[in-house]
Amino acid sequence: MASKVKLWIALIVVLYTIGAFCVQQTEEGAQVPKTTEVEEGALEDENPIFDLSFDDTGHEITAGNPKRIVSLSPSNTEILFAIGAKDRVVGVTDFCDYPPEVLDKVRRGEIQRIGGYSTVNIERVIALKPDLVLASYGNGLGTIETLRRYTTVLAFDPKDIRGIERSILAIGKATGNYENAEKLVKEMEERISKIKAKERSGKKVVHIIWNDPIFVSGRETFIDEAISIAGGINAFNFTGWRAISVEDLIRANPDVIIVSSGSGMGGGRDVVYDWVLSDSRLKGVNAVKNGKVFVIDSDIISRPGPRIVEAIEQINEFLSR
């Protein structure tokens, strides 16, 4: 029973990480600002123009050069390290483990742990005296607003690839690393363009996060968009992340099944993969019958950060087999 509870907690953490329980409005009910303006130097192409004036809670973003930064999500930590702000990061969550240098800095005492993703220790954050805290909706609006009494807090909740790119640019602006952030986004766009230029497979795809219950990625999520960019079609039409039944999965009859790696506790054997291959009820599903069940690193597919491009490239490779 204790093991079951831990797995449920882990699943909740994963779903928080990918935004399953995020809301669309601030605590006061104000709508998130529309994308209407462009920050000087921001990328402009056929896609909507980036507005870097506000974070996803409607809080103003100002250009700065903070000396002490605390990250409350793995994706924000990855962004900070990728744009060259690593030496100013003083606090991260228990789940922040990439790049490997994060763990090295934690071991050396250069970075402190400030609790879990949805269980942030506010006192630890305040004790680090940050002049910028980077949060996500999964941290909880209560936590975000409490910390805003003491310091600047910016929070992000990207729903798609463009949203991820906007978060990178916004964090670049807030930390004084905008040029590096712009370069990173440009590199991401170039890699995505190469994938888009390839022939689409048109295969039906299901991405399974967990198997007990079966949680899958639906439409209007950045994972759904990753599948689409890679050339596939999401086998489920509902919005967001949802629990389904075995019968639902059988009826969907996907050509390809992609499962998140690990055991729901950050490592170990690939539980979902083992379940898909061992459950006799699924033996008639095309993906199982034809050997098209693949494992993807749960971190690169679930974290709305720069490594989402790696996930797209891997999905594209799976679809080509």
C-alpha cells in the first residue's frame, strides 16, 4: 500500500510538471495577457509574435541582472543553465537534476535544495535571499503569491512549443541573458524546421505516462504538438491529460505507442513499457502486434524546456521505424 501511495504521488508530480492541473487564470480571475507585442530583438516569423511583457500570471517582466536566482521547477533550471545563468542559481527543487552540473553544484553546496515541486519550502527559499524566483503554475498560486511578498517571482505555464520558446526568452530577459536565450530558441526552431521538412508518417500515436491508472497525453498539449511536428497523429481527441481504460486504448488501436521511462519514482525499470508488452489484452493492438512500442526519457518529453526538441527528434525516429 505504501508503495502504491508513493507511485500516486510521483504521478501527481509528473502531471504537475507537464501542466495537467494548471489553470488558465490568476487568483483574481484576470485573463493571461494576449500575445500582441514584440520585445526588441525577439524572433519574428510566420508564427505569432512573442510578448515578453508579462509572465503567465500577468506579472510584469522587467529586464534585469539578478545575482541570486531560485528555480522552482526542473524546466526553469534547465533553461537557466542553457542560457548561461548557472553561476547565479542558488536554489532548486529536489527534482532538478539536469544538466548533470546541477547535481555537482548541489553536492558542493553551491546550490541548495528548497523542497519538492508542489511542496516548496517557502522558508528555505526566503533564507537564500533571492532577488529572482522562477516558478511554474504547478508550484501553486498560493506559494507564488506568498513569495512575491519578499522578492520578484515570475511564473510560467507553456501550453505549446511556442509557449516554451516564449518562456526561454522571458527568462533570458529577466536574467540579463536575452541574447543567449534568443540564440537557443533560434537553434530549437532550426532543428524543428528540419523535422517538419521530412515526410509525415501519418501514424496514429498514443503517449502513455502511467499505467495504473492509464494516463495519456491528449490534444492541446505540448506533447501532442511534439507528436504532430514529428509526423504523427494523436490517437485521442480529448484535451489535456486524462485517465483512460484498457478498452479505450484497444479501440484507439494506435500504430505506435510511446511510453515514458522509469518507474514513477525517477528511475528504475520501465514499468509502463513492461506493462504494455505483458498485458494480454493489448496483444491485438497494432503497435504491440507490430513491435512499435517505444520508451522515451520521461524528462525530455514531460519538461517544458529546451530538450523538448530532443523528444520531437526521438518521436520522429520512432515513427520512421
